[in-house]
Amino acid sequence: ASPMIEMNDGHRIPQLGLGVWQDDDAQAAACVRCALQEGYRLIDTASAYGNEAGVGQGVRESGLPRSDVFVTTKIWNDAQGYQEAQDALHASLERLGLDYVDLLLIHWPIPSLDKYVETWRALIHLREQGLARSIGVSNFRGDELQRLFLETHQLPAVNQIELHPWLQQGELRTANGVLGVRTQAWSPLGQGKALTDPDIGRLAAKHGREPAQIILRWHVQQGVLVIPKSSNPDRIRSNARIFDFALDDEDMSALAQLDRGERVGPDPDTFGA
Ligand code: A2P
């Protein structure tokens, strides 16, 4: 269902995944089962979401082989540090009931803490041990990616950032691209807020599609990876039906006009300070 995209470490990642932020364990298990049934092959969780056990349960209950499912989790802010981050992944694996994750991210840089480089060194070690197949970051700026490279000679495979029609992140997407870091969009629908935009409604009517499908198609057509969150089976299904139509140049320029630098989440520069 979802195309696979090659990362800078040679591994491949599904372009579409399911986000499970704000689901409890039981909801996460049900949504994961539903999504895997509907052709999703990537599940994006985090230790901070408190639902890793539910995610692991859903993956097992799907009956799919472990190798067919791509699981992402993240190191929370209070677990930054060389030893702390390693302990945190071991605890995440325990909760997930898995012996590796496909992708491990540093959830936020927390520049004021200044521990993200040593945390990154821990992720490099965990990758060497095979406990994380690929490693990356979330909410990092271009200069923070460069610092990781200067100090460790290793670049993240992915930078997962807030990205939707109201916050198009042109500069940061370019920085990721220049470094060969894949951009993955969190809150790709702007937490659902961008769905009511009249221009998106117009494009939805033009293509006979849902507004969410228009936005998700806009992302994937630019090579961005997406992890829309839904706890509703119909919307989980509909959000995956984005690979059987295309937006034209005019549609893409109309969507480019919607950028207004408006975040739905925290500013990474100050979050956690
Ligand atoms: P729900 O879980 O009830 O479906 P984002 O991924 O940008 O953070 O957006 C998630 C929000 O958007 C959730 O509130 C989710 O609600 C809602 N949502 C997800 N998919 C759709 C859809 N296809 N149509 C309408 N709302 C959606």
C-alpha cells in the first residue's frame, strides 16, 4: 500500500505510517491492528506516549511477521544522556515486547540541556548493537543536525518535524535534503485543524476526495514521510488511500500559498527549557 523510501543508512522506510499520540494502550492496540489490516506498515510511538505496550500488543495481534512492520519509538527529554538513553531504549523494548525497533529518535533537542550530542552517541551505540536498525532525531534545526555530524560523523536517517500546510518548513526541509536526512511530518494534518481550510475543501471537491487525503497526498508528492494520527477505523482507512490519485501543478501551488508559519505544537528552540 505504501511506497518504501530509502534512507541514508541503506534501510527502507514506509512513506505512510500511523501516529498514536494520545491513544491509551487499549486504543493503541486496536488502532495498530486496524492500520496493519488496512495496509499501513509503520507505527510511530514514543516512550512519552505511554502506549508502547499497546503498540506491541497490536503488532503481535496483527499476525504479521515482525520483519513486515516498521516500529518507531523515541527517547524522552528526561532520558537524554549516554547511559540514560540506552536504559530508556531497553525499557521501551521491554514495554513493546520487541527485541529491536526499526527507528529510534531523539524526541526533542532541548538545546538548553545541551545533551543531545551525547544522547546521539548512545543511539549510534544502540544501532551498532542491533537494538535500533536506524536512528534519527525529531524537532532538530539544520544547525543542530550539522553539529551532530561535526562531532560524531554520523547523520540521522530521519528528522521528524511539525509539518503541514500552515507550517511548510521550507528552510528546514531544504537543510534536511542537503544533508540527505529524510523529512517525516508529525501532525501532517495540523492536528486536524488544517482540514477546515476552504482551499483544501475546494481541492477535495475537485478530486472527489476527503480533505485529509488532499493534505496527505500533498506531503507524499513532495517526498515527505507522513504519520497521520487517527483513532477512528474509517479515517485510518481513508488516510491510507492516497497513492491512487495525483495533485496537479496548479493544486500544488494553491497548497503552497497556505503557508503561514503557524505551529500547532511547541517551538523546539524553547520547548523543555
Ligand atoms: P481522530 O483520531 O478522531 O480521527 P495530526 O495527525 O495532524 O495530528 O491530526 C490528528 C487529528 O486529526 C486527530 O484529532 C484526528 O482525529 C483527526 N483526523 C485524522 N484523520 C482525519 C480525517 N481523515 N478526517 C478528519 N479528521 C481526521
